[in-house]
Amino acid sequence: MKRSEQSVKRVIRPFSNAWGGVTSHKLRSLLTILGIVIGVSAVIALMSIGKGAEADILARIQTLGADLMMINPGSGMSAGGIRGAQGSMTTLTMEDATAIANKVDLVSSVTPLYSKSLQLIAGSQNMNSQVTGTTPAYMQTYNLNTLSGTFFSDYDLQRGTRVAVLGYNVWQTLYGGSDPLGQDLRLGTIIVRVIGVLESKGSVSGSPDDKVFIPLTAMQQAVAQQRTARGEQVISSISLKVKDLEQSDKIITDITGLLRSRHQLAATAENDFTVTSMEEVASTVSETMQTTTMLLGAIAAISLLVGGIGVMNIMLVSVLERTREIGIRKALGALDRDIWIQFLIESAFLTLAGGLIGVVLGWGSALLLSTFGTYHTLVSVDIVILAVSVSVGIGLFFGFYPAWQASRLNPIEALRHD
Amino acid sequence: MIRLQDIVKTYPMGNRELQVLRGVSFTIEQGELVAIMGPSGSGKSTILNLLGCLDVPTSGKYYIDGQEVSQLSSNELAHIRAHKIGFVFQQFNLLPRLSALSNVILGLEYADSDDRKLAMDSLTTVGLADRAHHRPTELSGGEQQRVAIARALAKNPPLILADEPTGNLDSRSGEEIISILTSLHEEQKITLVMITHDARIAQHCQRIIYIKDGQVEKDEKV
């Protein structure tokens, strides 16, 4: 007998023994792994929904551009720990925007925005919407395209022409999809002519879809323009593009320094404005969604745990039922370890099979959900690998005790067992 | 080959101790064919368990093949069972889901001499080569016991222990099993120890050890 051949057989043997054990009770084995199957498929399907939603949101943010940066009045956190509603403070001015455009490196399309919620009336339709006075640079800053008509021009801005460009949802609400170009629209106290409609950007918070855009100068006529103590024109926020994403930290520092000195803040005072980059927002959203996804996964993992307990239960029954087999094996010279490994592998084998079937079912239902349902799902390979290894781990964990019990049986008593 | 020396075995029974063997000593030489006889409860099964290294004595010494085994751990005993002892049980003790051949291979596995040809040869010796792929349920009692003998024989152990090998068989199958065992003993010079309460079967052996009340009552050549 060749030695190497025997050692190969010694490795393979417990696997074939376990296979024999599992396949000798096919229906029972199938029922045993059902809990694992359901657990794994739930983990895969739920995680794929979470991942899909995350990917969707990030993709929408990407369409606004990761290089977008926004400056809003108010500090991130007030002294009382309550964040002031954005726009409720009036610390940013038109002159701030000009200064940023002139003095900060690596920025472009610095766009001042002055927004107010106004009532819009078009014929018999009316709605409340955010009306934003801005400059033509807004188009580049937010990567926008017009669906029909044009955005207003620098000429319109200089003259304060009373023209408006509608966000996609505003157009749908007021005109129900019919051609609005050339129509008159009442914004609060002034009447403007519609010259364009913007393409939809999807429902990201602060999406232009729900807004109306008019030249900043026209906005100053529509609503009473506030001025600061130093006589500068108050605006709601400033948006800009970063030319080099690598440098965004430095740009934030530069803007912060410039605005602090312009606002004459004491060294100990908090910023009276907040600089937010889309890059940061994207990572925040991504983190939040990951947490949500993990939570979904954790809930599904509970069913995996329940499945594991089921496996343990059946393994205990199986050990009891096969007491005589264990006795025979021991009489033939099986070590405690041989018996232990055989049952442990059998248990891991069951849960591995359950995991693999679960992956197929979970992946299948994720595909069905995105094909026939409203969800966008994304199955990631690392979750598949994780789910399968966790199910094997469950088999080893919950099989440990039954296998140990089997290995400890006294051969004489086990042989006497019926 | 085998030497028992003042073997005592007690089992706890409630708060008392039940003394099953009370100083058993005998020697069995290589190539002997020995029957152990005695009424039920005499302790002969306990002797077989000790001889088979399934259990250890409470006191006394047991030498098998020159090795003292009464103090060994359960894994060391398993190693001796795997390599030095072949069992033939009254209940055959085959695994029902395995074929005759696989049952014989199972006996070889733990002796690390797992080999299909060896197993097949062993089945041929007991005249069951043509039934190798039948499961135990498809075999008669006599055939099942022949598979069990093949399993014990395949690894070529120095000692074969048979516990009432004909106890579950009709007399004709019983004769058959005994003739297989005795001819194996004659041809291959194996050491064979058989427990039986059937005097006719014991007559086929060279020597009979009578056990009564946990002691050797009589030890005589046939």
C-alpha cells in the first residue's frame, strides 16, 4: 500500500462519509437546510435592494457633478446644537461671490443664488415654488441642459429682463407638458415670460426640477432686496465648480479664510457660513445607505441564525439515530477525532448546500425585482461570498456540539444501541 | 500473544460496586482457536470487551501482541482496534446504507489500508465475490455474517474476536459460519477467540475457557 495514496484517502474519506450521511436522508437534508436557504436568499435579495438604491442615489449625485461646491449662510451647528434652517440667515452677499471668483484659485462658474418661495400663477394653474435669481453660469455649475427653449443670457442679466426658465416638474405641474415658451407667468408681484424648460435631473434634494430660474437682477425687482449693514446685497447661497477635485480641501480652506476676513469674524467666532462639496455629500449618502443596507442584512441574518439552530437540532437527532453506526466505526478503530470531523463536515456540507441554493434563489429574486418590480437591485459578489462563507461557518458552529457528542459516545454502549 | 493477568472489572451500580470480573488470568498463544463459554451474566462479554480494547480493566494487566494496554487512552485503544483486532458480532453490525464491498472497505479505512482489491479478495475468501454490490438488507443472515467476517479479516489482524457469531443464525447458516472460521484458522493460522454458549460449536475449537461468576472455572483442551 502506497503511503501517499493512503494519506490522500485519509483527507477525502471524511468528505465521502459525510456525503453518504447527507444523501441517505435526502428529504430530511433538504428540509434541514431550508432555513439556511431562506436566510441566505433574504440576505442576498435585501442587500441587493439596498446596494441598488445606493448606486442610484450616487449616480444622481454624480449627474450634478462631484466637483460642485455650495456655500450656504449659517454655521453647521449653532451654539445650542440646533442647526439653523438654511437660508434663514443673511450673511452671504453678492460681493462675497465676486471676491471668491476673483481671489480663490482653481474655481470656476461662481454662481450667486437668491431664492424665495413664491406663488406661481399660469392661467388657471397655480403652485408654490422656489424661485431662484441667478446668473447664466448656473447652467455650467449644475451641468444642466434645456429640454426646450434657452436659458437666459448675460444680456438678460444686465438688463434685468423679466424672463424665466422652468424646472421639469414645475413645467409639468403648471402646463401639463404643453409648450410653455412665450407664455406669461406670474411670480409673486411680477410677470415674466417663459423662455425655456430644463431637462429633469431626478429627485435629488435641491434638484432644479422643482425650481424656477430668473435673472438675479429681475429677482431683485420681484422681491425687496435686503442689504447688510455694510450695504452689500444679500444672497441665499453661492455655488461654484472646483477645477481640481484633489485640491478641494485647500479650496474650502481658501474660501473659508476669505469669507471670514470679509465678514470680519473674530478668531474665536464660528463661521457664519458653511461650505459643502458634492463629494462630501456623496460620501455621506453612501455611508448612510451602507448603514441601511447593513441593517437590512442584519435582519435577514437573523433567519440564518434560526436556520443554524434547525441544523443543530437535526444533527443531534442524526447523532442519536446513528449511535450504532458510531459504535461500529469506533469498534473498527475510528478515533474520536474521526467521528467528530465526519459529523462536523456533514453539518458544514448541509449549510454550504443551503447557502449555494440560497444564493441562486436570492440572486434570482433580485433579478426578478429589478425586471418586473420598481426596485433597482445590485448583487455584489462580496456579499455572495460572505453569505456562503457565513453559512458554512454556521454549519461548523452549530454542528460543533452534536459532532462532539457523537465523538464522545462509548463504543460498547453505542454498539448495544438499537 | 494475549495475556490476562489478575483482571478485575467493576461497574458502579447505584452507590454499590458491581464486581463483574474477579481476578481473571489466562494466556492465549499465537494461532490458537479458543472458545470462551459460560452462562449469561458470568462476565464473558466483559472479557470480550476487554480483549477487544473497547474497555479497560479496573485493575490487572492485559498484554496484546507484547503491548500492555490496560492503561491506554481511548485514542490509543482505537489505534489498537484499527490495526490488531477484527470483530465479528452477533448482530453482524454492518452499515445498512453501504454495499457489502463498502462495508469491508470501511473496516480497512481506519487501519489506513483502504484498498478495493484487498476488500474484494477478502469477500472472495468468504465466498461472496458475486454479492459484493448488494446491500445488507438484500443478503441473508448467513451472508451478512460472512461480510462481517470479510470485514474483520481484510486488514489481516493478529487477533479476531467473535461474539456469539452464530447467535442470530439458523443452524445451517451457523454451521457454515463456523466452518468458514475454522478453515480460516487452519489455512491462515489466525488467532481466533470466540464467545459462545453453544457446546457443539465450542467443540470445533482447540481449547475452551469456562467462565463462571467472574472467574475462570475451567480451562481445558478439546
